[in-house]
Amino acid sequence: QACFPPLSLTRFSPPLLASTGARAAPSERAGKSDGYCGRILRAQGTRKEGYNEFRLRVEGDPENYQPGSTYRVTLYASSPAYFRGFTLIALREGREGDKEEDYAGNFQIIDEEDTQFMINCPPAVTESTPRRRTRIQVFWTAPPSASGCVTLKASIVQKRIIYFQDEGSLTKRMCEKESLYGETTEKPLLDCCACGTAKYRVTFHGNWSEKVHPKDYPRRANHWSAIIGASHSKNYVLWEYGGYASEGIKKVAELGSPVSMEEEIRQKGDDVLTVIKMKAQWPAWQPLNVRAAPSAEFSVDRTRHLMSFLTMLGPSPDWNVGLSAEDLCTKECGWAQRVVQDMIPWDAGTDNGVTYESPNKPTVPQEKIRPLTSLDHPQSPFYDPEGGAITPVARVVVERIARKGEQCNVVPDNVDDIVADIAQEEKEEDDTPETCIYSNWSPWSACSSATCDKGKRMRQRMLKAQLDLSVPCPHTQDFEPCMGPGCSDEEGSTCTMSEWITWSPCSMSCGMGLRSRERYVKQFPDDGSVCTLPTEENEKCTVNEECNTIPCMLSPWSDWSDCSVTCGKGMRTRQRMLKSPVELGECTEDLEQVEKCMLPECPTDCMVSEWTEWSECNKSCGKGHMIRTRMVKLEPQFGGDSCPETVQRKKCKIRKCNRGGGQGQVNSDEKKRRKEAREKRRSKQGGRQGEETTSTAEHPGCKMRPWSSWTDCTKLCGGGIQERLMTAKRRLKSAQLPSCKDRKEIRACNVHPC
């Protein structure tokens, strides 16, 4: 119980440390006394116990701390109480505070006008200036693992009275938390020892609704973006608290677009086993009897046993929910049966907004990913002056639905679960035998219906190998229902529309006015017909009904500025001036407004893959040609550059064909036979014999078989290769080697884009 504040609150020295969140090294601490903090003067006034108008609180009221995690600590007084001075320390349990090692963790200053590190006791935090106050806040970073329990203690100075409690509202005891999955995003320290593979279903239950989260809930355009994630190894981190958002995460967090994130995931190769995707949900919440909770299936194995995903809470600046590196491998070398997590939103650190519909304001420099708290900002929809925990906005359920391969659990599962897994495993083996090796699925074809009538679309894959001919290999084609572009079950239009832009500010700063919002046509019908869906909506709005109480005289709003971008999403502004005299009082009306604007989407150029290697020459001697191909990875959109050529060929010359010796006789004999064949065709006699003569290459001492059929194309689209062979049918002893050599021809096929 060392580190009490000085009695004389007016004789305070300047702050020892700047509010950088770091403590000075022991050698740098000025004013260190013989007993470390032992010479700090105790107040000579009355000391009270059990005074409950003052309270020390750690945000969320946790019973345990996570080693290395940072917590917001608040010291406050209930009205009408107040305090002038205070001291805040964090001691290891059972320590007195007279040695440096007695103190646990590190405090970080939030507001240096209110708080500073104590000069004669640097681990302690005290006031910067003595004045009446009802609340102070600091950050406290918990000590490393194996530090045991910690006690946060506060003392309050009010006039000449010190309030201090060993137990009660000014003391908070926290012990180290055992590592539990879902509550930390540190990489697992242990490798997975499970055997075989497991299949899971993840189901996302969005509970973000006006009933549960009423403050400023956006009634229009509230939604969850498309969910994107993966099952992956510990070498790949999609996102984590304390890390920085990648470009893909930024696109999800701010725009709800999963495209870049999916590209990042697929570039990780063998570190990713399954890409997890679910559709967006508009609106954010609906009863299960109206809309089923979205779900997706994924697999894990010994090296890729972690699962991560994220989805944007929209509209919002950059707020998301998700799981990071959820480990489905158990310590008993088995696979987890069920994981349920309630989730609160987190901030991606890329946008400075504090409300759902704050204007875009990039965070520069970019900040680390962190969970939102109830004390971030008074205008936050999750703000709680008492610092309570945020009510969860979603729940995710991960359930094991099957296992495959030999398992090696140290502790076996219950019998019912094993039977269920075996039944599922047998069903999967029947569907896709292990003796069948397939290529990847091709992209989905265009819908068979160009209108809003129901149609079908197809994808297919090639059977690359059948290891056991007695076992049939099914499923080379897959079908699913579809409709024409822009169609859905709810709306029969063939127009594809953008989402609505947020409502404009009310046209009146006082009284009744109008506001509007817009959207645009992203894709017109293929038949050239006109889109009849509305592109603008207007509605009445009321601002400050009691207009006479506002001492503001304002000029009309200026015209909106041009959009800040030439395509896609941007911002525009407008201004007005204050015309009323200052004597009428302070005017709190906005003099500038910012809103989002949207222009037609930016052109996307065609993207193609790298060229393949040149093929072999299609001739074994003399002049021939070689080909190479490349694939179309992304078709051009919205007027982007068209695709370049996908097939190239060039001449090749391996060696001259042998024309000496018996070859001349061969050529003359060949010409003679061809001449005879032409004469026979002219006379319309022996036509079949002539065809056989020209279709079969014969040489002295050698008889060649006819050309074989062309092989299947190596690719379904994007440029592949076919080949055919001519082999020797019979070789005589007098045959010369060059004249009886097998021949091969190569040609390009399926050169249309995918």
C-alpha cells in the first residue's frame, strides 16, 4: 500500500514522463527513493474506509486478464461527489510495492492534461493538475504469462481526506486467464496431432437488430456483407487483434467487397485447404422462418486445422465481426465436435468514423485491428458511460458433420457420434470414390434462360485418372437452377441496379424539408429494353421543430461540389455561412456537410495469365510450327480494355528431311502412285483403292498405319492442345530407319475464353 498521493496538491512537480504509453527504464527514473516508492508522503488528514461513491472499474468487468492484452481502466465518482487527486497502482498479489518487481503490467496515459506518472514512484499514475474532476481513464497492459494474480488499487484525495480500500469499490483483483480458443488470436504453440480429416458446417446468426441495439440503428440499408474466410495453416493469418488490415481486409471492412480478400486467400496455395464463402444478408436481421441463417461447409486436416472468417457490419466506417485462427484440433488428437462463439464488432483501423453513417475519413497512419469498446466515443452506437460490455451482434456455430480416414483420438468420442460420422463418410465415398482423380470444376456456364423464367446452368470437370476400372466415376457434370441477369425470386426486372446511396441531409436546417437518395443502373437488359425501376427516392424530414429557440441565421446551402472521383464511390461537400450576430449566442449548426456520391463503376481491363511453354514442333523433320497459349483470368467490364490474343504460333525447323539414297526412289514411287490414284478417280473406278493409297504413307520395307484420331483437348477453354499419331504397321529387314519413324502432329483447340 505504498504510492499514496502527496498531501499538498498545489505543490506538484511537472510530469516526469510524456504520455507515450511507455514507462522509463529503472536507470532513467528520476527521484527514486531508497525504498523505491516508500518516501511518498501520506496525507495527514482523515482516512475513510468503505466509501462507495468512488469506483475503480476495468472495462467489461473481467474476472481474469489475458497476458499482454490492454484494458481501459476508469476511476469515477458518482454525482454529486468529486475528487481533486488520486493515485492508481497495479501490484502483484501479496506484494507491498516497495520494490520495482512488485508492480505488474504497464499503465499508458490517455490524456496528459488529466494524468501523469508519479515522479517519486514511476509505476503509479496520478493527476497532472489538482482540480475538481469526476472521472479519469488510463490504459493498463497486463503482464506476461505466469505472472499470477494482480490487484489494481486506487486512492482518492478530496480536500484533506484519503479514501482507500483493500477490498471494495476502489480495488480490482484479476487473475491470469487460461488460454481458450476464440478469445485470442495468437498463433497456436502446439502442432496438431489429429489424424485423417474432418468436415464442418459453419452457421452465422446475425443478431444485430433495432430491438437489441436501438441506439442510432440504421433503419435503411442495414446489412451483413458477404462472408469470406478459409481453413488454413498456422503459417497464414487472415486477420488478428494487434495486427494490421491487409488491402483485402480493408475492402471488406469499408466496402463489404470480398473479391480482393478471396484473391489474397487463394494466393496462399497449400496453406489454405478450403475457401469459405456465404452470401450477403439484406436486411441485417430477419426471423429464421423468413430467412434461414447462412452456412457453408469446409474441411480441415493436420496441417490446416485453423478456421478464420470476417464480414462487415453495414453501414459502418470499418466495423466487422469474425473468428481469427479458431483451432479445431483438440489436445487429445481429435477434432472438436462443436464451437459456439458470441461476437462483438471490431475496428479494422482504416477509417476514423465513430457512428454507423460517419463520412469517410481515412485513418492516417493506419492503426491496428482492435475490438470496439463501450467507451470509445460518446457518439458511438455502443457507448455506455458505465463502461459495460457490448451486447454481442452475432453468434457463429461451427459443427463437425463428418470425419474421413483413420482417426487417432486419445479419448474416443461417444458411440452415437462415431456411428453418425461413419455413415456420412460412407456416403461421401459412394459419391466420390477415392480411385477417381478429377480436375477442378470449370466456371459455371451462362444461364439457359435469358429472361426471368427458371433455367439451368452447368459446370463440368474432367476425369484425369481412374485407378480402379471396376469402380465407376460419377459427377463429371453439375447443374443448378438460375434465372436471367438481374432477376430474382422477388423481382422480375432484368435490370441490375446499384445499392441505394445513403440519404442526403434534410433540405431545411429548421422545420419541415425534403431529403433524397439515388442509385444507378449497373447493367441494362441484353435486349436493349428500358429499365423502369426508380433511380431516385424523396421523403419528408423534420429538423428542430421549435425553430424559434435557435439563435442562428444561416445563408442557404451552396451547390454540391463535384464528386471527388471520376468513377466509383467518392465524396462531395457543400457549405453555408453564419449570418446572425455573435451576441445572440453560440450557434451549433453545421456549416459544412459531406455526403457520399457514386458514379458509374470504374472500367476493369481484361486480365490474362502468363504464356505456357512452347509446344513441340508438329513435324519430325523439315518445316513445321509450334504453339503456345494463355488463359483469360478476368473478362473486361464496364468498358475496360478487351482481351489480347490467347494463342500464338511460330515456325520451327528441326532438320532437313533425308532426300538421298533410297529416298529419291521413294519420292518418285510416291508421285507415281499418286498420279495413278488421280487417274483412277477421274475415271470413277477403284476410288476406294485410291483413297487408301493416299491416306496411308508407305515406304520401301515399311507399311504405316493410318493417322489415329485426335486426342481430347487438354483444356475446356482458354486454349489447349490436341495431338495424333501415325505408327509403323510392319517393318521389313530392308527398311531404312528414317523411313519407318513414327510421326506426330499437334494443333490448338478450345481457344475461346473461359
